[in-house]
Amino acid sequence: MDIAKYRDMFLSEAAEHLQQMTALLVAVEQQPADKDTVAALFRAVHSIKGMAATMGFSATAHLAHHLEDSLDLCREQGQIDSEQIDQLLAGVDLLDGLLDDITAQRPERDVDGFIAASAICLQELGPEHMTPVEVADQLDGEGLRLELHLAEKVAAVGPRLLVLIRQLEKFGKVLETSPSEEQIMQGGAPRLLRVRLQTALSQEQLQQQLRQFSELSDILFPVEKASQRPQKKPATAASTVRVSTDLLDHFINLTGELITNRYSLQTAASEQNWQDLHEGLGQLTRLVKNLHHQVLQVRMMPLASITGRLPRAVRDLCRSSGKEVSLEIEGADIELDRAILEELTDPLMHMLRNAVDHGIKERGKVLIKAWRERDQVLIQVADDGCGIDPQKICQRALERNLISPAQAETIRNYDLLQLICSPGFSTAAEVSATSGRGVGMDVVKTAVERLGGVLLIDSVLGEGSKITMKLPLSVAIIRVLMIDCAEMLLALPITRVLQTIEILPEEIQTSGKQLVISHQGELLPLLSLRKILKRPKGPKQKLLPLVITEVLGRKVGLVVDRLVGQREVFVQPLPTPFERLRGCSGGTILGDGRLMFVFDLQSLLEKRRG
Amino acid sequence: MTKRVLIVDDALFMRNLLRDIFSEAGWQVVAEAENGLRAIEEYNIHKPDLVTMDIVMPELGGLDAMRRILSEHADAKVVMCSALGQERMVMDAIKAGAKDFIVKPFQDQQVLEVVERVCGE
């Protein structure tokens, strides 16, 4: 049995158990005497223990066993106190770290320190200590070599191995075992025993004798391997996703239809039957659209898959700060592309920490709300705390030279709030351990924008803050606005476009050196895409197409040659070395074979500044 | 020949459960004991083919009871009954001469496989 092939399965299942444990631990604090929850916790950690031991991840199994003991104690006490919850949560974190180690194929990290530190509260349980046991890869020397694998169902591994050794002693002389009896006695033995046995029995006879042990899943007689061990494959942490079989059935059906479609198109083409060809293409369009939809489904995951940790985070923050904050999550079933969700984990956590740390003073509520608006998903973190003080931001911005005193006079609240996303900005009077010093909102904004989204900040002093991420549903296939500029076709993600308008050249005004227009009561600076791309000036036009977008939190008008239209495109990252081109976030191939670049105005401008 | 077993456990529920398992499989339950001291007495009276021995019991624990039985009857066949997390104690018992062990929650097949294997030798 090649245990390694179960690794991914182990990792994904163990991770699920850990997530569940975190949620249960937070839940049980509200009802410390809830036996069912404690039992569920026990089962979860017990499963991890069993799986890890099977896999031979002894430190993981060891720690899980320790946590199991702690829970056992809680079970005996009939309740679980906050300190024990802290301890157990720390253990869950450590298990999380161990899974990281296993994922990266590193040796498992040390767990003895943690166990020793928390053993005091476990004294009542006696010396049930397990030490990770190493099994030799092979045993060298005379005698018959045996490899016995214990079945999954075997609950008590160490005792079972001892019984097996006793059994083998009846067949001859046991020369060596790995793990040794001493190691087995220490606990934490793996489900594998290698033995060198001096015996008069043949392999077949031995096999027959051992078959009466249904606890054995495998009885092997390995031949001596050359001492040179083959190099282990490099770690490839391929991420996996569970797909419902229904969806797979859809795929195969669609594939079948596509094959049929291909033949009808072929026939129509060879017969030059334009009517059939036309119909076939119509069908192809439908099939591809359907396929696209289904593939997206596979990539979609509910927001719940990343919000699982948040109640725990709030709980920890409350415990360390003494605040009383309740967390509510609405729309956790809203689905997004997994690639987007993965990028959102940290920003979301940061926004939550900000809300608890800086927003709420003593007690309050944080509401995380997700909803869909057409092909965008909005995720909002709202708190009913003290809100962001525009005066303080203005002051801080002046101190940091982010705005000039003149700007400070005229700057609007909306623009002021955007300043909290500037690198190194913070209004928290004191630095707190959790939110740190203002790093964060700029990171959040960058992450959101990298995904083709927009970050909106809204706050009312004394009433609270609402920070909203406006995100595309999927990263691979996005809707873009196509723009013509200096005979180049460029694309801008539609999520970045606030509005498109056309203006008359007469509407352009000047403010200092800057060209501006007045739009809906505010002055928008104008930028010329030709100028940014270092292209010669274009011919004079009667109407100037303008894309209103946001750069560094400020609304600007981008002058382009022509607005071509919108469409859905499949964006691919550019291959090396082109991915280093600043201002270009990917490319897509058009129906006629042309390459269209998706550009990112902000990084284009950064390059210009640099 | 019908095999004879002595069941030792402080919990009536567990004793009943084991009694059912053994009876259904055609074993004769010669006696039951609810602690280690009674177990030794019953063993001396009945000299059963097999003893199932719980570990944690009042008066005298299973390990000590087994040791005392083995010191008098070296050929006694004792199978330990353990709960999860008692591995260390089970290993001590095996080192001290227990033939095998069964783990709670008991499953008929698992119990019978172990005891029949032990008695088949």
C-alpha cells in the first residue's frame, strides 16, 4: 500500500476538521457545558489523530492525541473554560502549522514544547505521552524481512504491534523490529512494523499464520534495496477541488454535443451548405457558453469557505482587548471564483481587525455582508463604531506630506477617506498588536485592485464605517471595455470603469498646469492615454471619448481615441519575460488572431513617475 | 468443547454486552466479576479458558488482578478490555503477559476474532 498517495486526501480532510474545530471552540465558549459540542470536538481531533498516525505523521498524531486528552479532561469536568479554549485554539493553530509542513514536505515542526507547556493542566490524566516514532526505511542484516501494515480500523496501534511481536516470537527468533518495543512503549507508534525474523517457516507458511490477524491490512516480504535511495520528488502542492459528479456528467454530455457539432460543421463546410453552417455555428456558440458557465461553476466557492476563521479572530481580539464585539455574516453562500477568494482571505481579515481594533471602542457589532450586483460581487465590512474622523485624517495627511495645506482646504470627505489607503497611513493613536501600524488598508486596496475590483470607503463620524470591496465574479474571464488608442486596441476591466462620456474640447479647463473638466459638480483631472503611452498626438476630434476611472483613489478622466465596445474575454497572464511589462496585467487573443492587452492605468502611471 | 469465559468489568452494561456476544457465539460464561479481587476469586473457582479483563476498576484494577492470576496460573489467558486512550496501560498489560486486547466500543466480530485466536493456540 502506497500511503503517500493518500496525502492530499489527508490534508484536505484534516484541514476541514481543523476549521470545524475552530468554529466549535468559538461556539462552545458561549455554552461551556454543551456536551455535544465537546463530543464533536473530540471526534474531530480524534479523526485527525487517526489519519495522521496512518500517514506516519507522528508529530501531528502526537499533538492530536494530546488535544484529545485535553478534551477528554473537559468532558470529564463536564465543561470547558476560556483558558482551556485558548489552549485548544493554540493547539489547533499548531496543527494548522503541521499541515503546512506536510504540504510543503518539510519535516513536521516540534510539538513537544507546546505539549510540555500545556501538560500541567493534564496531570490528572497520567503519563499518556506519545513521542514521534521513526520507522527505519529498511532493516539490514540476516533473517527474513517482514513488513506488517496495520489496518485503519485498528484503534490501539502500540498494543497491537506488541501483540504481533509476541505472535512472531512463536514462529522463531525476532532479531530486530522497527519501531523497537521500547519505542512502541513510548507511544505514538505508526501503523507499520518492520521485522527481521529468524524462522524455519517459509514465507507462505508465515503469511498463512498471520492472516488470522484481520488487523493487518498488508503483509509484505520486502527484498533488500540498494542503499542508494531514490531522490524524492520535489514538493508540488497541487491544489485540489471537489467537483460534484453531476457537474462531471454535464461536462461529458457537453463534450459529446461538441463532437456531434463538430461533425455537422464539417459536413456543412464540405457541402458548402451555408444554412447548416450558420445553424451549426449558432449551436457551437450555445455549447461554448454553456461549457464556460459550467467550468466557472467548478471554480466557484462560497464566501463561507474563507469566513470560517473570522468568528475565531473576533473572539481572540475581544479577549485580548476586553471589547465586546459581535460578528454577523450575511450572504456567506455568495459564490466567487476560488482564485479571488484565496486573495481575499487576508484583506478580509484585515478589514475585520481594523473594525474591531480601531472602529469599535468598547462594544459593538461588525457585519460582513456579501451580495451580487449583476456580474459583480460586493463584500462589505461594516461596524457601528466611532467612524473615521476626517479631521484626524487631514491632520495626518498633512504631517505625512500626502496633501498640501492648500489641498487640505478644499479636499472632499470622499477623497480624504481614500487617503487611509496610502502606504504607511494610520490614524490609530496608539499602535495595537493586532492591527499594527496602518499597514493594511493600502494592502487591502492593492489586493482588491489586482483582482480587477474597487475598494469603496464610507464612514460617518460617530456612526461607524463601511468598507466595500466590489469584485468581479471570476478572474480568468472578465468583461472589458475595449479602447482604441494610437492604432492599438487595449482593454480595461469593466470593474475599473466608473463611466464613459464624450466631451467637447471647449469643455476642457485648466487648473494650474492640469487640464480638468467639470463633471457632475466636481473637477476631474484629465489624462491622455496617448501621452502616457508616449505616442504622438492624435488628430483633432470634435468629440473626445473619456473613460472615467480611479487612480490612487482619485477620479480621473482618461482621454482615448475611440471607445470600441464591451465584451467578455479570456485573460491570460503574459509569458516570461513579458509579464514584467509594467502597466499590462495580461493579454487576450481576439477572434481574428490579434492580441489585445489588458492594461492597468495605475501601474502605467507609476512607471511614468519612476 | 464449549469454551468457558470469565467476564470482568465494573460496568453492568459492559458485562451484559460481552455476555450476549459470548453466549450468541456458543461460549459459556462461567462467571462475572465487577472488580479485580472478585476476578481472582472467580478464576480460582472456575479456571476458565479465557478472562476478559477491564482495566480501570474499583478495589483492584485489571492489571494487578491479571498479574496475581498469572503468578498462580502461568497458562491463564487474559484479554484486556480497553477504552481509547488507554494504550499505555494496555501495552503494560501485554508486557506483563496479557495475550491480546479488545477496544471499546466493542464490535462482536472484533471481540470474537481476538478471543478465538487466543484460545485457538
